[in-house]
Amino acid sequence: MKTVLVTGTSKGIGLETALTFGREGYKVFATMRNLESASDFKQKIKNESLDITISKLDVDSDASVKQCMDDILQKHGSMDVLVNNAGIERHGSIEEMSIDDFQSVMNTNYLGVLRSTKALLPSMRKNKKGCIINVASISGKIANSPLGAYAASKFALEAISEALAQEMKPFNVKVAIVEPGIINTQMANNISVDEKSIYPNSKRLAGLFSASLQTPTPPKLVADKILEIAESNTWKLRHPVGPDAEPFIAWRASMTDEQWIDWNATNDDDWYEAVQNTFGLNAR
């Protein structure tokens, strides 16, 4: 039986990914920071008789990662697939966000992935098999306010994943990056307007997310892509997911850096008009 460990499974993409692998016959190790939020998840596991074990894991903590990973490896041996999904979002202007928020986002979204990955790399390398799938975002390719801190963490994740793929391919360990667009998760729905901000970007982005979520893309779509990557023989590194992912990335790529900055720095009317004309979304 193939094994998979998924981080951040209390809700959203992580939860759907764990269930999707379980339904495909994998032995799933679903990890999360707060086990108290797992009651509905446990009921689904029971109802469907899935081989899913829920474990406590805080990717922000060296000690928590070591304890959890060591325990799983000692009891069950090597892991076939690691899905680094755990992540948080903080948004706001560079000036107005606290350093604590910047550190929290980087610790979870970047260093948290490194902690989990490094715990399993030795066994994967030794066995010369494995698959590591890192859930990034289109924000790992596009930086715009007020998602500067979040984008920085995902840019970092993209970079380290690309380097890791080079190191692990000689050992037959596949590394892949999943880049979801706007997905109907709690994180996406929490993108809100900061009424106290002196910058207009918070209101604009909240409007864009709200408009996009009127026709929501379910987390299951991302989970299905993650399973597809794990099951396939492809060594493709980057995988945009969702109907808006590739269009958003292409949109950014169509502009010079200076054009991108100018567009995000323009007045409200021009910004909203551009979103309407390009994506058919009324973000007002």
C-alpha cells in the first residue's frame, strides 16, 4: 500500500487532499496543528472506512515536526508521497503590517515546508523513490499589494522547490509545485477590506476575490491535481490549477515590470475597468 503524508489537513485543500488519497487506497497520514478541529474529518473517515491516521503537527516547530515525523517513520517506514500544504495568509500594506505578521507567514509557508521536507528526505534519498508536492500559489509568480508578505513566502517556496528538484532527481525523487488560483477556501474568503488602511489596494483585492468567488472553484480540484501528479510519471515542475491560474500568470507575463507597477499604482477607476475588461469581473 502506498503512503502519503499531508500537512495542514484541518480544512480546505489539505482536507480534500487527504480524503482524495484515502479514497484511492493510500494509507494517509493527515497532520494538523489543532486536533480539536478534526471532528468532522474523523466522522468522514469513519463513514467511508478510509485508512487515514490524524496526527498533531505544527510545521512552525522544529520539535513538533521531529516528533511527528520520527514517530510515523519508526512505525511505518518510508513515505511515498509528501504533500506540503500547511499555510497561512496575512495581508496588508508593507508599511502597515507588523514584522510579527511577516515572520509568521514566512515561518509557516516557507520554513514549515523545509522542516517537513528535510525530515523525510533522507529516507526518500536512501530508497531512491518518492514524491514531494509543494502547494504554492499563483502568488508565487505574481506579487501585488496587499499580498506582499504572502507572495514573498510563496516566491521563496517556488525557489527552494526548484533547487530541491535539481538535487533529488538523481535519486529518483520527484518534486512538483502546485500553483492554485483563487480557490473557495476559508483563506480566500478571509481576504477583507482594511478600512483603516491609507492604501487602496486592500479594497481592490477584496473586491477581486469576492467577484471571483461568485463562481467558486472547489478545493477538490486542487486535490485531484495533487493526486494526478503523485500517480503520474511526469517530472513537470510547475502545475497551475484552477480556471483563473494560467490566465492570471499570463496576464502578469504580458506586462513589463514597470507596466505592472504602474497598473497597480493607478487610480481606482482605471484599475477596476482593467479587471472588468480583462477578466469580466466586477470587483467594485
